[in-house]
Amino acid sequence: MKVLFIGDIVGKPARNYLKEFLPDLKKRLELDFIIANGENAAGGSSITQSTATDLFNAHIDIITTGDHIFKKQESKEVLEEFDVIRPLNYGELAVGRGYLVKEAAGKKIGVVNLLGRVFMQPIDCPFKAVRSIIEELQTKAKVIIVDMHAEATSEKLAMGFFLAGKVTAVLGTHTHIPTADERIIDNFTAYITDVGMTGSFDSILGREKHQIIERFVTNMPVRFNLSEGDVRIQGVIIEADEKTGKALSIKRVEYKQDSGDRGQVTGGR
């Protein structure tokens, strides 16, 4: 099984590029599933019905989220009506699901969303939350992908080792900056601390760079608008044994809008 996991999608420029580029990429690379973190998809924060529709029309199969998911009221309807999941450790009283299993062309995949606690908002323990559902999930799908949406690299890596041998991949999101530490832990579980961002790279994390700099220099409130230049897709491609759930490889990828070679593999194991 071949799975593309796309890093945090930031706003309309990213959505437009995905709609243009992903359908052909899925066919060309013979991808079985595309998963994307969409917590910044709607104007840079949260997700709405229209933005979710845009992403599913781009051939994304499952959307994960993070700490910004509930910043728009509409997100509650999205979580109930679409294959969009919120962090599992928001707890059982929160709207939506923390994991799901999806089938396409006879192949099944399980996806779990977790939220870190170090330098983040108070929330239930992600380690205890995933431990409570992992055995049940393993009976429903062999290939299991975990989106660990967190700030601290140590917490992400700890989750990688915690779930080693139990899931196909633990993939970090949230910081928007790709790391070069992709590996396969215990000859089974693919891991990377952060898969990167999908959006404008003439920016600071997808936002207009001059406004971010002004905030740092003046320490005064500034509106952060989305940037539109140099749009790219960053993520990883994972190949897995669908019978055992074992990760066979993980490769970082980056695709740049208007690139002559239509994207390139940037690393991998």
C-alpha cells in the first residue's frame, strides 16, 4: 500500500494548488490513500464545510486536524458529516471522532489524530488515549497512520517509540517546518518529527512575513494575513505491507507550484 501524508494545509492558496495538482499525482504515483492535516485550511485556522469539500474534491481521503480545529463554529458540522477527525485526546465529550477506518478498492487504513501537551493547551494525555483504542483499531485495519500534532520534538519522538511495532507510522505535524529525521523504528513503524507545510513559502508559516516580523519587533497586536507566493506541498510517502501493517519505506517529498519537474523526492528511508 502506498500512502501520501500531506503537512498542514494553510488557507486558500494551498487548497487551490491541491485541487490542481493532487488528482494527477494520485494517479501518476498510484497512491492508495491521501491523508492531510487540515486544521489551518480555512483562512489559516480551523476548517469549514466549503474548505473540506475543496480538499475532498482534490482527492484527499482523510483529513486530520489539531489545536485550532474548534476555532470556527462550523467545524463541529464538518466533524460530524465528513471524513475529518479531531485529536482523540480531546476526550469522549468532544464533538467528532479521534480516529477512523476507511476502505478503498478493497484496501483498509486506520488513521488516528493525537494532540501533544508540551507547550500546548491543557488536554487529556495522548499516550493514555491512544493506548485505550489501539487494540480495537488493530482488529479493524492492519495499516494504521498516527498524526501526532505537537510542539515538542521530544513528545513526538516519545510517541514514535511508544507506538513502535503497533502502528505503521507516527507522523509529526503542527510546526510547519519539515525535519530530516525520517526513519523506521524497530523495523516496523515509520517516523518523522514533522512532515512540513502546504502553502506559501514566501511567508512565515504561511502568513505574510512582514506582519509577523512587525509583531516580533514591536510586540504589538498585528493582523496576520495569508501569503500567496511560492506555494508548495510538503509531506511524506509511506509504503506499507497491507497484510502486516509494517512500514517498508518513508520518503520526504516536496512539490512546488509551476515546477518544471512537477515535484521531487527530497529524502527517505
